[in-house]
Amino acid sequence: MENKELGRIRKNSYNLRGFKRAFVFILVAAVLVATGSVLAWQQVTSRLSQDARESIASAGRELAENFNYLLEAEFQILSSISVSLETPAVLNYKDRLVSYLERQNNRNLFDSTGYQAPDGTAWFSNGEQIKWFLSPQEVKTVYEQKRYMSALRTDPFDNDDILVFAVPLKEGKETGVVFATHSASFYRQTLTANLWQGNGIGIIMDKSGDIVLSAPKSSFGNIFDMAEDFVFDRGFSSAKIQEDISAGGDGLSGYSFNGEHRFASYYPLKFNQWYAFAVLPTAFVAQKALGLMVMAWLICFSVIAVLVVFIVFILRMQHQNGRALYQMGFVDALTQADNLNAFHFKYAAAVESFKQKGVPFALVVVNINRFKAVNDIYGFEEGDKILKQVAHALQEGLQEGELFCRSSADEFLLLLACPGRTDLALRLDNVAQRAGRFCQADGKCMPLSLACGVYVVDEDVPFYIMVDRAKLALSSARQRAGAVYAFYDEEFRRRIVAEKNIESHMEDALQNEEFKIYLQPKCNFETGQVESAEALVRWEQPGKGLIAPDHFIPVFEKNGFILKLDWFMFKSTLSLLKQWQEVGLEVVPVGINFSRLHLDEPNFVEELSRLADEYGVEHRLLEAELTESVVFGNTVVMKRFVDDLHAKGFSVAMDDFGSGYSSLNVLKNLDFDCIKLDKEFLMCEESNSRMRAIISGLVSMIKGLNSRIVAEGVETPEQAQFLQSIGCDLAQGYLFHKPLLPQDFAKLLRPVKKNKRK
């Protein structure tokens, strides 16, 4: 009996000891859990704070960049409108002006577009007219700064808040300004677009802190006045923000307001010394983790097993959050490939790897040709499918260590090994063919092609410069029909520098009369007598001498300055003809070259007629010379254009016939008074019987169309004899005369014969 009792006591003693051990274990576990939870809480809080800082910094920077881009685009559009408005045929007629403004407004989606004359009268695209829409001081600012953007103001027609943009029509103050307006709500959408689905606050303010625009709309007028109620984090203060903004810098600040902690970033804009101010509540970044923290404190009083589950769960959530942040910052949402941020982040390591292996490498920009047409025809959903397929084709061809990303809408960026240009060119051809096989949309195969710009990295320059150089090569590839790729070389840089130099001097050159008119005679084969002439332009730049047209005309064609230059040449020609008539010389018809851009000018032919009448020059003495590439761009439009010129009494000549686009069918439909044979025809005709036969046939055919024939580039007596024998009417070339200055050309003109009295 005693032994049994002892056994029971011993057993109870063991049970008590086990309970104490379990209690101690649970207590220690609880303390460890609590300590771990506190430490974890501190770590997570620190991480969330850092994430919040990075998020608001990124969001604020993107907000400033997007707003800058948007405003710059507005000014670019407005500048384009101002170039077209410089035509007197539009400015001098109110109905035409309003109609033109309405078309431009509808096309560019402004709220309103207008023109304000020097006397303060402002016409709007809606037909309204008011006085001094832009104040005299604002107009002065437009002329001084070449562009102007107002602070928030009230629309004179519907009391809506608007921003006003304005650019001068030209250098002279007497011509007026072009302006456009957009509702403040339009820009508020831009402010909130990148601020975490509207959970942030976007503000545009000036350097003094006055709020220009905010989203959502703020009742406060000044940021720094509001900041008096802020409790700033350690190291931050309102004074520091004001100091940064006064110095034109940017920064990030943390503060608490009304019990809520926030981060705010501020970045300067390119316009009006304004700042983009972005605010994001820290709680928004942390909201997904709040439930986890509550659970962590509950687990402090739970069993060890719950602790293990909780730790696993925390790690999993951290992993998911990390993946989500990575997705947001480094993954393209459509293709799931790297975005430009990821590409840039990985770029340095990839380059270092290539260098260590001694492998040359290249940066390649790939663009889908005419991708906009895919979206227009098949819709954006099918267009997105095409983008995914092309991205897959590009990624599929990557080798070890190479990079790929989708950098923008239909543009991709690659870093590829480049053992040789031939090898890389072959790879790009294969990629283009592979991408072309993925051209299915809506069950149909579309014509899909790629253009690639390649910069072989051969010097240590910043990443963005490499991208710019690759894009320059891309633009060259896209300009060449059928080209898949183009390599950047030093010639690109020299050409760009030369074009920028030309563009920086062209306006001053026109004002300073550096563009000179030369006249090349068109002569009778037999007598050598001058029967007409062609007006040619030369640029006589101080210190550099004459610049050939081939160097500056293509640049002017691209930037639209050719319109001004053509009008200058036309007026100069009219002035010369008037002078010669006044001194009693027998003037001859003169041909003036016109760019294809004039086809888009309203009332172009009417303006030619008005100017000729203003100078008192007969229309028959003026001939519009149109290059072959212009003529064959749009036959329907060109026929109407030629008919309009004929209706006003002007002659029309096709220049450079035979330079590569000739079509007998088009010649049949267009009534030219004169056909000018391109000088390339004569390069080998003396020793090439086939070419002589072709020229003879062309001349015979053109004569059958009742058009006169001028042979360009006649340089030898043999050429002249041949051309005269087959029926050419006039010769233009160095055999007879080189291009002459007006005073030298005037010596070739005969005095007007006076009738003798009977």
C-alpha cells in the first residue's frame, strides 16, 4: 500500500514538474515571441518608412516629369500652329482665321485656341472675339521668353478654371500671338494619375509656396502657411524645404498632420519656376501590413506552433510584397518583361561582364513600323497581343548575359553581344523575320516589320547618351524604305551637329538677308539667247562663304522653315522682275521651286496671285517648278493644284523628271507646261546608245503631250547638239551659263523695243 502511494506521489511530482517545465517553456516562448514581434515590428516599420520614402520620391519625380512632358507637348503643338498662321492669307481674313483655329482646336483637343492681334483683339476658335484676353504685360512676356503659361485664371466664357499657353507668331512684335486654353480639371487628372490611384495629393506651386493647382482641390492658398501646423520628422523642417526650393533644388520631407504621418517630395518644373509637390500618407503604403501586425501581437499569447506559422506567414507576405514592389518598379505590365528601370538597373553589371569576357557589345533600339495603324485598324486589344508576340520573339533570341526590355509603347531596348557588325546585322535580320511570323491579329496576317537602331558601345558615355545615339540610328533606318537596321557612327553626330547649327542660324539668316537669289538662264540651243531662267537660292554665311542648297534645304524641309524661304524667293523674284521692267529691260519668265509643304497651305495659289498683282508682274512671267517627288505623292491633289495655278495664269513645270519616280500614266493626267529632264540622263549618254535611245523616246513622247522640254546639266557641245537634234526646246547648264547674280543676269536681257512713230 505504501509503495502504491509513493508511486502516486512521485507521479504527481513528475506531472507538476512537467507542468512547470511546460509553463516555463511557454513563458520563454511568449517572451521570445513578444521580443521577436517587437523587433519585427521595428524592422517592418523601418522598412515601410523606407518604402514610403522611395515610393513618394519616385511618384513625385514621375509627376514632375509627366507634367513637364505634357506642358512641352502643348507648346510644341502651339508652335506648329503658329508657323501655319504666319500666312497672310489666313491672318488677313477673320472668317478664314476662325475656321482655321477651329480645325486646329478640334485636332489638338484644346478647350479653345485663339489668336490675339497686336491691338489686343483676340479671336477664339468658337468664333468669339474679346479685347485683351492676354494682358499687355503677358504679351510682353510672350515675346521676351518666346513662350508663356499663365497661372490659374477664369475662362471668360464659362467661368471654368483654366491655364493659358501662348507663343509668338514670329520674332516681330507686330504680328501677334497664338494661344490655347485647357481646363484645370484636365491637369488635375495628370496630377493624380501616378499618385497611387488617387490616394496621394498632387500640387503645383510657385517658389513662394502659393498653390497654382492641386488635386484634389485645396482650400489652402500657400504650402508654407500650411506647414506651420506640421510636425516635421527629425532632420526636416519648413525652412529647409523653402531653402531647397529657393535654390532650385529638390528633396523629400516627412511630417505629421492631424494625427496622420505623410511624406512629401518636391521637384522643380521647367516652366514659370513652378514646383511639383507630391504627398503620400505613410499609412497607405503600410495598410496591407496592418493586419499582420495585429496578428503578431495576438501570437505573443499563443502557442509556439502559432509562432512558427506566423513567422512562415510573415516571410511569405514579405516575399509577396517584395514581388509586388518589384513588379511595380521593374516589370512591364503588358509583356511581363523588364521595363526601362530594370534594364537600367542591370545595365552596369551586364556591361562589366561583357568587358571582363572581352566581348564587344551594342545597344539596340527596336521599333515596330507603323504600329499606330495596327491599333487604328484592329483595336488596342489586338495591338497589345502583337506587342506581346514581338516581345516574345525578341526575348527568344537573347544569349547569356544579354538584356531586353520594353522601354515605351512600341519600342524595345536590347543589350547584345556584337563580335562584328555583320554578325549582329544577321541576328537582327533573323529577329525581324521571327517577329514577322507573329503578325496574327484577329485571325489575319498583317504586314509587320521592325526597324532597329544600333549603337556599338566603343566609349564610356552615360547610358542616356547611348540610348539617344541608338535612337538616331533608328530614325535613319525608318527613313530608308525596307531597311531593318542602321548603325550609329560619327557621321550621325556630325550631321546632327550640322543640322542644329543650321537651325540655330536660319531665322537670323533670313532677317539679315544672308539668303541670296541666283538665276540660271535657260537658253536657245542654236542662238544661246536667254529665253527664261530658274531662281536658285544660296546661303552666304558670314565667315563661311556660300553654303550649297543640298546642305540646308533638307533640314528646312523637315522643320518647316522651307515655307518661309520659298515665300522669300518668290517675293525676291517678283522684286527683280519689277525692277527690270521699270528700267526698260525685256524680262523673261522665271521658274521658282516650291516645297510639297505648300500643298497643305490654305489659299496658297490665291496668295501667289495676290503678291504678283501687288508687284505688278504678269502671271505668265512666273513658273512654279515642282520636283518629281512632290508631283507623284498624290496625283488627285496635284491635279487640282496644277489646275488652280493654270486658272490664275501661272505656268507649271515638272523639275528633275526621270530622277526615280517617273510615271507616264501620271504625266497623262497632269497638264505641265514644261518638263525638265534631270541632268542624270546626260551623265552617260555620249557613250551609251541605249540611254540616247531612251532620251529620244522620252522627248518624242513629251512633245506629243504639248509640253516644252528643258534639258538640265548641259555641259558639252556634243550634248547640246544631240539634245537639239531630238527636239529639246531649251538648255540649262554650264555650257551656256552658270547660276548668276541678279545684276549679272540683267546684262543678258535685251532692252524693250520701242515702236517707231509712223
